[in-house]
Amino acid sequence: MAMSEKVEEHLKEAEASLRAALAFAARTEKPMVTSSIADVISRIDGLIGTHKMLDKFEDMAGKSGFKLF
């Protein structure tokens, strides 16, 4: 089942806001803060990418008659 467009849209908006925060934090905050923000950005990006990859696997499996989930 594909991630809804609305959820993906909100995740991308959050990622964009975090990138802006990261750019500012890199100049003003301690390294732990910038590292934590970067980690959250990476997790959001990974979530979106992984979900798309799983959708592709499901589609391929469905075409071959194999059920993944």
C-alpha cells in the first residue's frame, strides 16, 4: 500500500523546515544539535525512500503472483 500523497507532502515539508533549521544551527549551535537535526532529516528521507522501494517490490511480486505482505 502506497504512502498517501498527503503524508509524503507533510514529510517533505518537515524535511525542508529541518534543512533550514540545520543551515542556521550549523552557524550558531553546538555540534550535537546539528547532528541531531541531520539525523532526523536522514530518517525522514529514508522513510520516504524505503516506502517507495517496498511499493515497487510489492508491485513486482503482485505481477508474478507472489504475496509479500
